[in-house]
Amino acid sequence: MIRTVIWFVYFWIDFLINIPNLYYAKKLKKDNKDDELEIYLNKISKKWSNNLLKLAGIKVKIIGMENIPENENVLFVSNHQSNFDIPILLGSLNRRVAFIAKEEIKKMPFIGGWMEIQNCVFIKRDDPRQSVRAINKGAKFIGNGQAMVIFPEGTRSADGSLNEFKAGSFKLPVKSKAKIVPITINGSINSMKRGSLIIKPAEVVLTISKPIEIEENERDTSLMRDFVVAEINKNLRGE
């Protein structure tokens, strides 16, 4: 319980301390200093995520870092076990990533601002038209070189097993002509289970699978979904 209290106190104090950094990042974006902004955001997000993981007692083992394509359009497709999945990915991947996230997060103080400046895209799950616009926006970001992450389950798993993957999520790589890189997060559920705010130490294995290239004429998002689901399930079972 003490770990949980310390973590949440640090979480909000850190956000308050970083308010000037957010405004500085916004200024860099306004001044079109894209390269400087990229370096700055990468530095801030790595430091933030690694500090949160250290305080929570989460240790991450990474398998398959060499499978991440360099200088290519990429969509990371990951399972979702815990609220810690975002800092785990931010701190572990060797590319700066933005997330496809639910609209509710955008309204959170400071967090929404940081996610917007990072090129995150917000989806209203109960608004099909807005969801289409969000997917198109995400595809545009990917096409411009921004690596993105999506959790096709839409919500965290209650027991660590996979929830249903939404095939519509795979419209992103079709529209952006990006490679799909499946990611398996195994063990983060032990750090904070769905419906609980108690934080516990955990050992997490992050498996990065080989990229999947989308063929020019490929439009069957259900087949893509089934392939990625099979790959992640295989890694969850440790095969």
C-alpha cells in the first residue's frame, strides 16, 4: 500500500513539475522545429516512463528488439494487460511512439495535453463516424513517419488472456501502408489488475515479433487480425 501511495504522489507531482516542459514542447511545435521537438519528446517520455516503472518495481525483459524496422512506417499492435502498458512501451521501444487511445483520456488534466503533443489520436468508441476520422488521422501520422501503437482489445484484460481484437483497428496499416509489428506484453497484469489501484512489483516480458508487411492488394483486415492474435497468443503461452 505504501508503494501505491508513493507512486501516485510522485505521478501527480511530476506532472505539475513538467507543465513548463509541456509549454516548451508546444512552442517547439508552433515554431516548426520538428527535429528538436522529436528529440525533446523522446527524452521526456523515456525519463517519465522509466521513473514510473522503477517506483512501481516493474522490471521489463525485452525480446526481439532487432525486429523493429528502422526508418519505415510502423504500427505496433499490442495486447493490453495493465495501465502500466503505456509506460512499458514508451520506456522499452527504440522508436518514439504515439498511441491510439480512448477519448476519455484526452480530458484528463495534463495527460491529455502531453498525449496530443506526442501525436496521439483519440477515439470515441460509441461514435462510428468519429472513429473513422480518428483512424484516418492516425494513418496520416504513420504515413508521415510517426510510429504508433494500438491496443485492438479496446480495454484491459481482466485475467491476462486476450479479449476480442477489433478488425477495424487494422485499417490503419492498410491506409498508411505500414508494417505491422505484433507486441506481446506478458506479466504487467500482476502490477495493477483491472478494477484495482493497488500497485505491486512485477516482472514483465515484452516480446516484439517480426514485422508483417501488407501486400498492395491486401484488404482483408480479419485475416490480419487473426494472424496477429495467433502470434500474441503463442508468445503469451511461451511457445
